[in-house]
Amino acid sequence: MTLLERQYEQMLTIRRFEETLLRLFSEGKLTGTTHTYIGQEADAVGVIAHLDPERDVVFSNHRCHGHYIAFTGDLFGLLSEVMGRSTGTCGGKGGSQHLHRGNFYSNGVQGSIVPVSTGIALAEKEKGTGAVTTVFVGDGTLGQGALYECLNMASLWSLPLLVVVENNHYAQTTPRHLAVAGDIRARGAAFGIETDELDSTDVEEIHSAAQRAVDHVRTTGRPFFLVLHTYRFSPHSKGDDFRDPEEIAQRRAHDPLLVAGARLDGDVRARIDEAVERLIAETVEAAEAAPVAGA
Amino acid sequence: MSGQPRCVQVLNGALAEIFETRDDVILLGEDLLDPYGGAFKVSEGLSDRWPERVLTTPISEASLFGVAAGMALRGRRPILEIMFGDFIALGFDQIVNGISKFREMFDDQVAVPLVVRTPMGGRRGYGPTHSQSLEKLLMGVPGIVVVATSECHDLRALLVSAVDDDRPVFLIENKLMYGRPNRRPVGGYLDELRVVETETRYPALTFSGSDFEGGAATIVTYGGMLPIVLEAATELILEHEVFCEVVALSQLLPLDLEPVVESVARTGACVTAEEGGLTGGVGAEIAARVQERSWGDLRRPVQRVAAHDGVIPAARELENQALPGVRDVIDAVAAVAGVRI
């Protein structure tokens, strides 16, 4: 499988997984909440390709399924966690937003995860593991003061921390212009941190930018602040989408799956599509058969 | 008494011992570096000896709790010094939504073995935001351990145990305690009082002026209130021939109720004494549990002694009026014991 084929397959897996969650919700088979990653798949796939799950650490946020799948490949653990099964990644205690497996962590409070990631990077530096710790935040999290405390410390202490800001332009329902003043990238630069910025849904472009970012952290041991402008096609959670349908339609023309898929051979793409559909169906079947947590 | 080291020296020596015996411990906090050595000098001399293991930080408490949590998740044993206990308020997101939850919500796949050391307490004229005893705010956070030090506890053992603990431990120190001798019982006695100590990780001390032959009441206390309560208990004996037992807890959360229940079974009455504010205080939790467990032993409802619900003023007399003193403890004992004093 070529790199692009694998990237397409991963993105499609995330897409179908998230669509399946929304379907299961509508069928009453899921309770609680979820925050789907639909539209942002190229970010997770482009960045996480450069990380070693055995050594590196990823800390994600409420919108964590894409990162989790790209880093661990564990669809069954994730789906059964979200479905409240004892086979879930956290035995059903965490649910959609609170995941841990191996070197992957997520938590549901905005800004809360950056301090913990900073401490992880500090510990890994002390231990001399060479690990890169990557924390994913959104434009909404730019409102949290703890983020800036941590940019300050990560720079002061030269920590191997990659901060990825996925700017999907909305903090839940609040558009960026009502919540974020000034320039996003400049926030990292202000602390003497190397930065980069990309406005793309092209997984190959994101892959290249992320390569530079991860290499920088890996070779210098210093932090990096990577801003990826993106867009989510689905609601923040469920039933809370008040955006202009015209705007969403325009963005959908740049769907990362269309961009990558257009570069693939038709037969190859069809085979991948079919394999992903099958994998998702098998995962749903297995999770539905798994024991209910607490039963 | 003068032969006993001051509490600050004991804690400082324990930190040095921990550095000598463990290589996974780092101390972080504000203004820790020598020659200053921390606002209350507990870390004095450490950064000179172990420059790579004492990390002085920006003023960023909201994040520092999380930084410590991240280090603990990855196998380190950080000790976070928070300069004034009042500043834990800045860290509550990390305490409530991270530190206390990671272990259980990640299905016991992780541990968060960190220690937060912080001084609480007033009587130094520091005013409303530098004098509080806020450990009561931690009492409602399951998943953490809250340990109160006192001048009569084995401070070295408490600190070493906290660092050895795989759970997150909040070690409550006290500003006045630092400068006082670490008055340990000798041969089962502290002055004229018999003392027994539980053989638990975070022991409770029970003091009796009547050789545990019963008494008028059990006074449950901890931390900086202990010397005040002991003074009150001594005065009750000498001036009024009223004998009490005093239980000095160190483990507040999960609440170490057994020594209290055992003492109340002997005395039949209970007073709680804390320096923190009355409403929703540590004493409220103790009172509720004692009434659940010891109802048949109690002659009267549990009485609470605590600070008034309001700010702790800076001016000395106003501060004294706001904080509980010897008189308040004596009055509460008189009330539950049904004696006129």
C-alpha cells in the first residue's frame, strides 16, 4: 500500500466510524455525547503518521476519535467504550471524551489537557526517552489561559512538545471572530516557539508540514506550534449546528476524502472503500455483542 | 523541648532524604531556588545540592497542578510546592477534572503519584487571601488523599509516606507550625498526656489526660489547630478538672474515622475543631459520620469549632476574632459535656 492509499484508508475509516456513531445515536443505540471529527480527518492522519505509538505520546481533547484511531487503530476498543461496553478502552468509564490506551490520552475540559501534556513532555525529557508529546487543541481552547502558561513553560524549559491547533472556525456554535482576537500563529511565536501554519485539507500537504514540525521537536528537543486551519462538516456534537448551510456546502467541496481520493486509481479506491465498510460493520457487530458495562 | 528540631527542619531533612534515596522525585514550585529556598524555607539548600531536581517555575498555578499530573502519569514522582494554600483555588480544574479522576476514569490503567505540599492557616496578619485553611474544599474531591501535618506528628514519616503513595496526596502544612519544635510523644507521653498513635500510613494521635479511662468529650482536630486544642484540653484539666480526649487526625480524606469512633465510645461526646470556615467544613463531615456511627454513644449533638464564615482580616485583633481560639474549644466542650465553666 502506498502512503497515499494508507492515508486515504485511515481518513475513510475515521469518517465512516464517526458517521456510524451518529447513525447509532439516531437509532437509540448510543447515549451520552459525541463530538465527531468529520471533515478534519486529514489533520490527525497527516500529523500522527510521524509519531511512534511505542514511544511518542498523544493527548487529545473532546473531539478525540480521529486522533485515537490514527494513533492506535483500535476501533473495537473505541466503539465499545462509546457504547458503554466492558470491552471499551476504559471499561465504559470514560466514554467518548476520556480515553486512554498505551501512550494515548484524552480529556474533556478545554485547556485542561495542555498542562498535563507539558508535564508529560517534561517527564519524557527527564527520562531521556526521546519521545515527542503531541497535544491537539482547537481554536476554542485559545480562550483558556492555561494554554499560554504552558507555551511559556514549554519554551522556558525546552520541552519536546508539539502543540497542534486545529482551527475549525467554531467553538461549539461561536464563530472564531467572536472568540479569538489577533493572530493564532503569533501566539506561539510570542513565546519564542517555532511555528507553522497551513490552510489545507490535503493530507499530503499536512503530512509534509507535520513532518517538519515533528522533526524540529525530535532534533532540537524544543516545542513547536503548528496551526492547521480546517473545518468540521458535522455539528459540534449533535443538533447544535447553526451555521449557514451554504458555507458548509462550500467547505464540503474541499473534503479531504475527495482531495486524496481523486489521486487514487479507481479500482484501488473501490477496494479500500469496500474494506473499510466491512471493517466498520464487523466492529459494530462485535461491539453490540460485547457485554454491557456494569450489567 | 529545645532539643527537638523545628518542623521546617524536619520537612527539609525529609526532602533531602527523599532525594538521596529516590531518583524519580522532582520538586517544583515558585521561588524554590537557593539562596531563597522557598517562601517558608522548606526547600532551603536543596537546589544547591540537586540543581537538576529543583525546578523553579513561573507563577502559573493553574497549570502547575497539571504539569505535576503529567509527570506522575509518566512514572515520575513530582512534589509540587504551592507557596500559599490559598492558591490551590487556581488549580481546581486540574485537581477536580484531572488529578483526582485519571486513575478511575482510565479504568485503573494509570496512577498519579504526586504530592502537593502547601501551607494553610492564619494568625500571621497576612489577610484574606493568604491566611485561609482551604482543605475543606478538597474534602469533596474523591480520588485524592488529603493529609494534614501537625507539630506532634512524625513529619518525616508523613512526607516520605506521601511520596511513596501511588495516589495523589495533598499534604497540608501550616505556617505557624514551620517555626515550632516537632513535639513528638516520648514513651507514650506528651508532657502529662498519654498518647497513642495508630499504625496506619497516615497516623492519628489520640491524647488523654485520664489514661483513656473515659472523659467529658472527644475533641477531633488536625493541623494548626492541634496546639490550640491541646492548650484548651490542658486548661480544662487544670482549671476545671474536665478531662477530654483529643484525636489529632492526619488523614482527612478518605476520612480516618476509626480513632474518632473509638474515642467517642469512651467519652460519649464529640467536638470538632478546625481553623477553616464553619460551613461545609471538615468538622461538618466528621460530625455527620460520627452521628451515623456513634449515635448510641452520644449524649448530645456534636459541636463544631471553626472560623467564622467570612474573610480573615489582616489586623491582629480582627483576625483573632475571626479564627477559633482556646476559649471557643473550652466553650464547646462545656456545651457537649453539660458542665458550667
